[in-house]
Amino acid sequence: MSVSVVGSRATFGSYLRELRKRKSFESPAELARRMGGLVSVSGILKRERGELKITRDYVDAFAKAVQASPEEQKFLRQHLDLFLLQFDLWRAGKSIFDINLEAAARLEESREIHCFSPTLIPHVVQTAAYTRAILETYQACEDFDELEQTILVRSRTAERIRQESHRRVHLINLESALYNIYGGPEVMRKQLSRLLEIGQGDQVQYRIVPLGTNSNLPTDSTFTIHDGLFVTAESTIGNLYTGDKDKATWAASKFSRLWSVAVTGKQSRMIIERAMAHLKDNI
């Protein structure tokens, strides 16, 4: 199966190019000068074509140079982790289906799964329609067959994880993730309904960090810890793993802080119902 993330990488680069021009930087040379010579004209063009890795430092410098609005900055940072994953997959020669097979195996092997996702509903509690919407939004799959196979793998794994009692799963979302609409109102309504169905059983626990919670909390990264193994970008299109214990310790510390302020039970239910009401009012 051939690599299927080229289109998605180019999508982020295209947005950078479109935003550059919208901010009246018709020439990449103008942007290079505004960025203080930190990047060459060639470097800007390669990033816009999805050929060169885009780092967080680059996005920060770019946003400052073009005077991006808060909403534009939010979009840039929201999709940076996804781009980095896609770029690494492209370099590794792996398809989305390949990486999801590896992700499924890792998930099913793990007895303790801790996942924090700031912008998307975590994989384990996604509906198939929500998964489809994410993959289609980011043009992650090369063709229909790969899309269907990937959805099937993810859905089967998620169902198994939710049902098997020997495994413990702790999931955290930011409340703002509930307002990121993928697949349209009906898909989101069913996805939010799925969250309401999740009880506080022994094996799967789901919590939400409410809007307005202490802004010093670490809310800028998606990560999962599998039995002490650090994992990044799990909730979008797949997983990349590292056995780096320093990173595992870093992620565990962040997760503990987020878990301590996240809410469950009636408070969580009220937050989800509020998001559903907002969805209904804005159809």
C-alpha cells in the first residue's frame, strides 16, 4: 500500500501560503525579511509545498511575522501536531492503514492506557462516523478502500478496549474539543451521545477539563501513555511510539495534573449536554 499522507501534508502548507498572501505578503521574500532571516525563501516555499518539516518554532515565528489573529493562531497550532505526524509517516514510508494496524496492536497489548486529547474526542470512544469525518477532513487516506479498512480496524479495537475488563483506560478532553464539529451536526450529536453513555466503570473513565480552568495547565499536546510507554498523536490518524523514559515521565506528569482538575459524573454530563444544546441552537 502506498503512502497516503502527501495530500494532508500539502493541505497545511497550502494554508500557510494562503494565510501569507491574505496578510499581504505576496512574495515569500517579504515574509523571510519579516521573520528576521530565520528562514530562507526556499525554506518557506518547501514548507508551503509540504516538503520540509514545519516546527513549532517556525509556526510561532510565522504567526508573529504575519500578525495572525487569535483564531488563526489557534488553527495553526491545532493542526501542527497532525502535520508533524504525517510528515514523519511520509518519511517512514508508512500508510495510514499501516500505522493504524500498529496502533491497534499497541492498544490491545496495553493494560494501562492514559490518553489526553485537547482537540478531538479520544479514539477509544469515537463513533465510526466521527472517525470517518476526521480521516476525510484531513484527507488522510489515499482511496476509499484504505479509508474503510482503517475505520474498521480502529472501530474494532476501540470496541474491544471498552469491553475487556482486564484493562484500565483513563481519557481526558478539553471542553473546547466538544465544540469542534467534524462530519456535521448529526455526526457530532451521536458522538456526544456516545460520551454520555460512558459510565464510570472500572475499565474506562472519561473526564473533561472545563473551559476557564487554570491556563497554566499543559493543554498544547496530544499524548497517550501505554504501560509507561510514551505515545504521541494517538487520537487523530495513528500512533508514533517512543520508549524514551524521560518523555514518558514528562507525559505522566502532565497527565496527572490534567486528571486532577478534570471533572466527571454530573459535572461532565452537564458540560456534554451544554455542547449538545449549542450544537442544536446553531444548526
